Amino acid sequence: MASEPTTRLRITQIRSAIGSKPKQRGTLRALGLRGIGRANTLPDRPEIRGMIARVPHLVEVEEVD
């Protein structure tokens, strides 16, 4: 079975985590983000989408091929 090319997500932190709840700060760290303007490219999987859904006001997401 041939594997399909997976879509990747480029996640960029656009707002500060200061003042956010500890779980939200932990989610940002788990996404590999450490500050405003930092970006990380991750596979488009349900687990990653769920993490993004917890902090939509702090990040910007774009699909990358």
C-alpha cells in the first residue's frame, strides 16, 4: 500500500502566552512554540488539530505541501 503525501501545517505563534492559562502555555510548548514569531511545521493529524483548537487565539495556521 503506497502512502499518500501528507499535508503539513506551519504553525506560527502570533500572540504572547503571558496571561494565558497554564494548560494553554503547555499546549504551545508541546507544539514547539517558544515565543511570538516562532514557527514550527508539523504533520496534519487529528492530535495536532486538537492542540491547535485549544489555542486558536494565540496561533496562525497555514497548510504547507
